[in-house]
Amino acid sequence: MKRLRTLTTLLGLAGIAAAQGPTVGGCPVQPADNIWNTRVDQLPVHPSSSTWVTTIGSGTGVHADFGAGTWNGGPIGIPFVTVPGAQTKYPATFLYQDERNTGPYPIPLDAPIEGGSASTGDRHVISVDTTNCILYEIYNAFPQTSSWKGDSGAIFNLLSNALRPLTWTSADAAGLPIFPGLVRFEEIASGEIRHAIRFTVPQTQRAYVWPARHYASSLTGAQYPPMGARFRLRAGFDVSTYSATNQIILNAMKKYGMMLADNGSAWYISGAPDPGWNDSDLHNLGNVKGSDFEAVDVTPLMIDVNSGQALQSSVSVSVSPVNASVPVNATKQFSAVVNGNADQSVTWDVNGAVGGNGTVGFIDSIGGLYTAPLALPSPATVTVHATSNAVPAAKGSASVNVTNPPPPPVVSITISPTTASVRITTTRQFTATVTNTTNTAVTWKVKGITGGNSTVGTISASGLYRAPNSVPLLNKVTVTVVSVADPTKSANATVTVTRK
């Protein structure tokens, strides 16, 4: 494969860079309107963004999993070769026969393998037929005498938006092509990477979202991101202190984001090896932490679940608030803004049901007032969507956590004063304060006798105590006030009755 060796040489060719979408050897790397090549900087933040970032590692830095030279005897990154249409094609056999493309594969038997010929890792091998614009990829590839052997293989027409069959893997865990997500040194020449970047995380959910087609996990918790999840660098992240090369990479992360494609190390971004990379400079990307990213919802871009074509309209829908906690049978008002279109009307749904239902809660399909169901749904988190009536592909969402109602507040009662000295035949006013109930009525007692008596003293319904005509036994009595709302709640005051 012919390679450009220096940044100076690359910059000298910047004027011939394609105006739209990445290219390789004169071929587009998928159509310009493919989801890989579509900007996501204006899309709404995904409701699970903060949860996913925390799970992946908010304090973990980005790692460029590519560079110059070798590591443990192999190239640093995922290598590829470009070949002409006349390249010899070799048969291939695969471990996962039911989800592979049979080939043959025009991959030279001496093509570079990820990690090197002795690698025990993923051993990806990639070839691009630049005559016919066809991409060939093999996972866990081993060259034989006149064939290839691997775990899985996939063939992609770079002129097409076609995806793998639903549930099929590829040479990548998510069922996606690998090459479109690689950071290539040649791209620095144009001053802009015009596609999303492939990246990995330690743990993924047993799920996938468009455009991914396959999962590779047994974990079902919603805290784990699914395959195909899209993340972007926050718009406010300051890239000015980074090198020109790293600024190009970071700006691509802002505009096009990153696509989750495999299980691996946290925030590892994929690229092709090249002697032009400065490994020390790439290491500075580690100063960018997980907390600097946010997940985005790409569903407004989906035209067909079986196609990688993405809606190129600038219209998007933002829902506010993006996260809410609503007790059962309680309400929450949501609002929506249609960005990029004069028609602000939207249709509201809950978990895809327009207007909702009794299981997940109801929502005013026009006004956005959500009413939680009478009982907790399973799972307890539902998603509210607002879909633009003018551009139905533009959709915003909010996550709603339905909770059980809070326990009723505990009635509390106090008495004032709590001690008093009262001469015989005179009076003392006591007051009661009842909280956490609208029923503030109370019952007054003296030594357990409602209203008291002539021996211990009497007390009125308003709390006015009148001492008896003579000092009672032990000179002391107890005045008690009891809540009518909750008779188990009471307060006491000690009264000393004196002769003088």
C-alpha cells in the first residue's frame, strides 16, 4: 500500500481533499449521507448520557489506540491495504459461518494484521478494492497457504448505505464496518476528519441501536451503553491548547462524534498505524476525560432501520426537561422546541405509543402533559418522545423515572411552655403546634383526664389551665395535648402547683 510519510507532504495535498465525506483511493468511504459521515453536533443529548458516561468512566482519559512504529512486534492500530480490482481473491473459512460473507476476499496473504503476525488479540485484517469500491474485513484472521481463516468476515459496498442483516455480526462486535471509523493520518491533510470515530468501552449492554446490528454482552442493566451508541465531545471543550493534529481529531469528536463498536478499554479510539503519527503528541489526548463527552440521540436521523442513510436536514427536536422523576398518578409538563423549522408543532408519545397508555402513562399528544400510570411500570423508566409534525424523522426524547408516591408526612405536635409554675386558683395559657397535617385540632388533658377535674386542675379546649383550689399530691400535674389527626402523637408539659 502506498503511504504518505510526512505531515508536510499531506498538507501540500490539502487542496484536493473531497468536499464531502471521506475518501480512500478515489472511492467514497460510504455515501456522504451515511450515518458515519453525518454530523451530530446539533442533536439532542441522550437521556442516558450521564449514566453511560459514569459507567464507562467519567475520570478516564481518551487513548489513541494507534500510532507510529510497533508495539510488541506489531503495528499500533488497525492496519489496512488498498488493492486494485485485479488483486487475487482468496477463499475464506469462518468460525461463525451463519453470519459471514463467503467471499472470496482480495486480501493479500501478507497483508498487515492488527497486532502483528504473532498477535493473540483481535487480529483484524482489512482490504479496500479501490477499483470497485468494495471493503473487505476479517476478524481473528490467519493467512493459510492459499486462503484465509478467521472467526468472521464481512464485505461492504462503499457506494451503498446497506447495513448487515439484522442481528448479524461483522468483523466488529457491533456488526458495523471498521474502516469508516478509523482515524487515518491522510485525513489530517484536509484539516478535518469528516466521519465518526470508532471507539470501545469495557462493558456494553445486551442491546444495540441503529446503525449497529449486533450485541456482544450478557449485561442487561440500563447503565451500560448499547452497541452503536453515539457520543460527542462537548461543544464547550477548549481545544486551543492542543496540537494542530489533535485539534483535528478533537473537532471531529465534536462534529461527528464517536460510535461504540466493540468491547475493550474505556474511551479507546481506533485509527490506522502510520509512521507519520507523533506518539507523544497523541498521548496528550489522555487529558480529555470521559466527563468531557455526552451521548447523543441519533434516532432523528434514521430514515430506515435497515439502511445507514441518515437524514441530512438540520431539523431537530429538543425536549425539556430531558430527565424527570414522576410519582405514580402524578403529572409532569414537558415542552419541545423544533430547531431549524418554523413549524413548532409536535406529536407526543410514550415508549412509541402516541398519547401513551395505562401501562407506561398517558401524555397529551399535543400539549405534552404527562400523567404517570397508577402502578409502577416494568421497567420503571419510560421514554417520552416529541416528533416534529413537519419533519417526522426529527424526534426528541426525555427519560421519565416513575416512582412510588412518597410516604405521607409524619404528624408532629409540640406544647409551649413545657414547664410552668401555677399558684392555686390561677390560670396559665398553653399552646399547641401541629405540623404535617391540615387538621390542627387537639384534645387537652390533665393527668390523662380530658379537660381535667377539680383535684388536678382543669383545662379548656383552647389550652387555658386553671389550678385547683388546693395543692394536689406531689405538687405536680402533667398537661397533655393530643393530635386529633393522629392520636398517637402527643406532647407533655409539667406543671408545679404552689400555694403562694
